[in-house]
Amino acid sequence: MKWLAVCDQRFKLAEGPFWDQSRQSLYWVDIAGFRALRLHQGQVRHWQFNEPVSAFIPTTQGDALVTLASGVYRLNLESSADAPGLALFCEADPVPGNRANEARCDSQGRLWLGSMQNNLDAKGGDVPLERRSGGLFRVDARGQSTPLLGGQGIVNTLLWADDDSALLTADSLDGVIYRYPILTDGSLGERRIWAAQHVRGVPDGSAMDAQGYVWNARWGGHCIIRFAPDGSIDRIVEVPLSHPTSCVFGGPDMTILFVTSARPSSGALELDGCVLSVETGIQGLACQRFAG
């Protein structure tokens, strides 16, 4: 596989990639660098915040949602890098000292947001995790937040399987990916382990291809594991990154895999902190905009 960097920048903690198929644009964030970024026609544009940002998702109205530590905001994409136009949309997680982490939209365009204890200080430095205070929330077009799970460590991966009848989500503190049935009232049923712990790193963010296989970035594992729909391992894809954080399919034919990564403070590989791309020859599923 030929891995290519989408730009020459290195990021502290690149995460949350989103591919906008209609505009052929890639969105992502640098959580610890407090930035949201967009790549369009070879040009990178960014918006700088004063707190961690974990997701950057365009909406059907033409603006975007950004999930900051203090809440979910609407971002005016015409605003400047150093004075981003923000309007508070909702405070999904009411727990003090938490921040948003993983966030994706389902097929109905609702935002699903996983939170965790805020592990970053005012300058983006690491703060020790001391509690499992995270949760999972679903936010509708009106900004109403519905709690779905509590007592979570680090919520990562949000994917929907079996015709949207099940949720696949990881808790990185547990080192596994869980499967939850989605009940008729929209709540989540009893979980089971879908993909167990593996020596090749901790489960971070994921993408799903058109065959229902899950491509899971493995924090600390130098790889992406492709899981079959039943949770068994199909293949291990080596990547030139020590800490891949998430991935998404994109490109004109939806066959390019974009992979975000973190850059450790010591012992970093040459490409750590880059956003990489590779042609897989396998078609992925499209990202969903927020429907509101």
C-alpha cells in the first residue's frame, strides 16, 4: 500500500475525519491543538478555538457542527480562522469536567456523541484520567440531547450495523468494541463484546465499508484491523504511524481510506501526526451530514 500525506502539517492529536462526498472535502480536528480543519481542492483551511474540539461535521444547512469541551456549537464556515463564528447549539453532556470525544451522525442525520473526562489542560497537555464519567448521547435537529449510556471511559467508534438495528462502539479503556441492539423506542439494549482485546493496540475510531466490514484504527498498534461483520479479524493493515486515531472512506469513488494520527512527545515516527491516505480498491460507506 502506498500511503500519502494529505498535507505537510503534523498535528498533536488529529481525529474525527469526515468526508463530504458532495464537495469532495475532508474535515478533521486536532483535539489537543484546539483546531478544526478542512481540505478542499488541495488547500487546507483551519479554525482556531480556545478549548478541545473533537469533531467537525457539516450540516444540511451549509454550516457545520463542532463538538467543543463546553458544548456542541454551530460554526459559520465563512468566518475567519482566528475569530470563528460560533453559536451554542446544545450542551449534550451535563457532567462537569467532561468533554466530547467521538461524534458521528446516523442515517437520519442525528448526532451521536460520546464523552469522557476532559484529559487535556488549557494548553492541550495531558491530564491523567481518574474516572469513568463519560456517556453516550443522541442529539436531534432541534438540539435536544437524549442520554443513552453512562459510566463510560473513553467512547470511540460509532457505527451502525444490521440495517441500523445495532450500534457498534468501543470503550478504549476496556480495549474492546461492543455491540448494542437498538430497541424500538431508540434506547440501547444489553451489550455484548463484538471485538475482543487484541495485542495490536487499543480500539480507536473506525470506518465501515460497503460490505459491512469495520476498519478500526488501533491506538499504539501501528495498524488498522479490518473486522468482518461478525467481529472476527479479516486482516491487519500495517500503517507507518504509531498511534492511528481514526479513519474514513472518501475520494471520488469512495475507495480512498483517510487515516488520522497522533504525534507522541517522544519517540515519534516520521509520519506520526499526519493525516494519510491510501487507495484500498474497496468502496466505503458515505458519511452523513447533520440534519439540522
